[in-house]
Amino acid sequence: MKHTKSHAKVRKAIFPVGGLGTRFLPATKSMPKEMLPVVDKPLIHYAFEEARAAGIEQFIFVTGRNKHSIEDHFDHVYELQSRLSARDKKKELEQTSDWLPQAGNISFTRQQEPLGLGHAVWCARHLIGDEPFAVLLADDMVLSKKPCLKQMVGAYQKTGANILGVMDVPRAKTSSYGIVDIDAKARTGDARLVKAKGLVEKPSPDKAPSTLSIIGRYILQPEIFDILDKQKPGAGGEIQLTDAISGMTSKKGVYGYRFEGTRYDCGSLVGFVAANVAYALEREEITNVMIDEIEQVFKRSGHTLCK
Ligand code: G1P
């Protein structure tokens, strides 16, 4: 593989947060699914932290109806802050606002109709302009030593291409994800990096070209917007990001990056609850009590951990 010295830095990230979250009703009746907490932070906050850890400076949210609480989350909350300050609650005060992006480094645009993920990304085209950018879906959480997007930025710096976070799923599940058609002949020189010759959105198991599925982490080249301009609806009648990226294989190239870490699919109930347990166990101050609690829950319920 050709090693070019430096590629344009990935400075901007898009967070598509327009989804309805119907799998989490009634919790999401009046609250965005991206604000559901895993332990004590909303899903969107984890995605934001991951982006920042990967060097992202500009945070772009593509919202929809009833998403105001996401905007409020990324703003000061003066009444609470002044009360906390009056009571000298330093730690709590830090948690409300120490992490806020600098004014002007956060933008919100609206996807007025739910036409698909490709359309949501396209809605942010003027905010991205002509530079590479990341897309993070808050539904997907990756628990890892090095943040997933940061790992992918490393792969982007080597290739200058489009990079997708990927992992193998059981064949029976291919119809829930974008699937990579692997270019088996291509040598990438990196065991984690796989070249794609195409991508298929949510193929049935018998039609899936592989079991390598795309998770909600992307580094994309701005040429994607020219493709999205003309992208026709695909799977589910929606304008699919996967289809547009597939159109880039012959241009700047598309690679899957087998990230290090464990992915939790928080778009599903089981994945979301599992993420809560896993992230709680990661919190040193509560790890031991959590283990005791989990053991007690199992005892009381009559279930056993080992089958
Ligand atoms: C979206 C993408 C899909 C990808 C998935 C990852 O699907 O369209 O290609 O595999 O995110 O979570 P969705 O989960 O929005 O149906």
C-alpha cells in the first residue's frame, strides 16, 4: 500500500440524531433515544467524547422533531450551575459544563423528513464543505482501550480513503446491517484493514457477500456528497449511506477497519441493557458492588450465569 505523508485532518463529525427510537417506547415518547443514559451519561455524550478523543473539533448534529433536549445537553444550564456553585459542588459543576465544546464549534441542522441515513448525512453537506469527516451513530457503543474512531483515524492516515468500522456478525443477522463485499485480492499490509469492492445494505443471509458488518463509525471523503446528491432510495425505501459509500470504491477507495473492542448495539433493547452492565462494571468506584448486585439478582431470579 502507498503511504502518503499526510492526508487532510479529520476535524468535523456528523451525529445523525433524527431517528424516532420506536424500539424504546414508551421511554422515547417524549425524549430522544440518543438521550437514554448508559449508567449516568446519555448515549450521545459517549459518541461526542469518542469523537473528541479522535481529534474532532467541530460537532455537527442532524436533528429532527422533539430533539431539543440534545441541544440543551450541549449548552450551559445556568440555574443549576449557579445553585451548584453556591453550594460549592465542584465535581457536579464540572459534569454540567467542563466538557462543552467551544462556542461556535457545535452546530445543529435539521433533517425535515426521515428519508434515511444517507439523506441525514447529506443535510450536513454545507457544514462539512470540502474535507474528510467522521459520522458517528450514537446507537453503537464501542468499549475499547483506544477509542474506536481514534483507531480509524490511524487507518485513514495510512490510506487517505473512506474507512468504515466493521465486525463480523452471525450470518443470520446480516439483514440488520450494511455488509462489506470484500476484495480478497487486495493486500493492505494491516490485518485489521480490509478493502471493499462493494457494500450491500441489509442483505438477507443467503445474499450477503460476507458477514463483515458496518457499525455506526465512518470516516468519509467529501466526494460522497456528489453521490448523495443523486442517490436513489434503496433498502427500506430510504436513501442509504451504505449505497453512496459503495459508489466510492472505484474512487478514493473504501476500507473496513476491524476495530479493537466490544461493540454494544444500543439500538436494540438487549444491547442497551448489556451496555449498561458493561459500562457500570468499568467504573472502578462501583465495580465490586456491581458484581455483588449482579450475583444477587441472579440468585433471586433463579437464573444461573453458567449454562
Ligand atoms: C445503519 C446503517 C447500516 C449499519 C448500521 C450500524 O442502520 O444503515 O449500514 O450497519 O446503521 O448500526 P440502522 O441501524 O440505522 O438501521
